[in-house]
Amino acid sequence: MITDVHAHYFPRLYIELLARITERTGQQFGGAVRTDEPADIVQRLQRMDDAGVQRQVLSCVGVVPYAEHEADAVEAARACNDRFNDLVQRYPGRFSAFVSLPLPHIEASLRELQRGFDQLGMAGVTMSCSVFNRSVAEAEFEPLYEELNRRAAVLFFHPCQNGICSPFINDYRFHRAAFRRDHPDVAPASGQPGTVTASEPSGAAECDGAEALLRHGGTRLAGGIALRLASLWRRPSGHRPRLSRFVAI
């Protein structure tokens, strides 16, 4: 049986709620506003059948329920997880889902993690590799890893596009090729070997019960850089960067 563990899903109610909380429009969330419409679900199932995929494990990675105010983050995370659970219950043989957490609020995230596992029966937890430009390898996130380890749970990491907060990367729009310093894509793209490397949570050595899944493990590096260079070179000559600026990459 083929199981697709990298399946984005953005229910309309969740997107609208997140747009209100973050004061961004739904169109700024990648246009993924109606993916729980009946026609979209039918198309999703048809594509799964065409590809021989029996089950998808859904996640909202890329449009995460993170908010500065805890109440906003909790509301968004609960709405996301409840909508995911609705689809899982409708098609129990075709879908599972990862729990989304109301980060950066650790205690609230632990409560939602417990609800997701114990009440909703979800398959694991999903996290971005960065939360408001804070690495999830920081010590403040360790209680989450400890609980995941205790449960021997699956943790699905997904990169974000903050360009490791580096002008060298962001000024040239390489953020899609280099997601952040916790992700293996960016180590060779840093231009400063040894200063930008893959890392892991400081407590990971003790977390031998949990299993981590990391997406886009280098898959966008060559293609992302090549496409970005081509895009830059199509600019008027006065706006092109000097080619020597890319030697380090």
C-alpha cells in the first residue's frame, strides 16, 4: 500500500480564520482557499487513485496556525485539526492527519497535541522548521519533543521560506531554494561553509522513541537555484547582479 505523507490540505474555514487573525487575505495563502470543496475532494481522490495512492496523511504545512497571541493560535489550531478530522471521518480508509500546534505557545501546544492524539486519533504532529524566525532546535521546544518521544510518535517537519534570515539569500530571492538553517537544503547555499549547517534539537539524542520525517530533503536545491538565476538574468542589464556574487553558491 502506498501512503503519501506529504499531502497539503487547506480547509476554507481554516484559511478564512487565519486570514482574519493575521490580517492577510486568503489569496496570500497560495490561493489554497477551497480545497475542501466537494469538487476538490473528488479530484483529490481521483488523483490518488490514478497514482496508486491508498492513503494520504494530511497536513497544513506552509499555512500553519502560528500566531503571536495564544488565543488566536489556539483557535486556529483547533479549527485546523477539527476540519482535518472531519475529512478523515468521512473517508477513514483514505485519509489520516497530522496534528497542527498553536506555536510558539508550548503549554497550549502540549494540550492540543494531547487532544489530537487522544480525542481525534491523529497520526502524528507536524511542525515548521522555524516559528517566527525562531529555530525549533531551540531549548524552548524541548517539552514537545519529550512528549513526542514518550508517545513514540511521528513528527513531520516541513521547511519554511524565510531564507535563513539572510540578506545574501533573500535579496536575490533564493528563499525557495534555501529554506532555513535547520534544513539540509541551505548548507551548501550559505556561501560560508561551516557557518550554516543542519542542526537538531539539543535534546534529540535522548529522543530515541519518536520518529522524524523531513520533507524537501535537497530536492529543490539545484532546480531552485537554476530557476532563480535564470529569472535574474532576464532582468534589464542594469538590474542584474554581478555573476561573481554567485560564485560561493
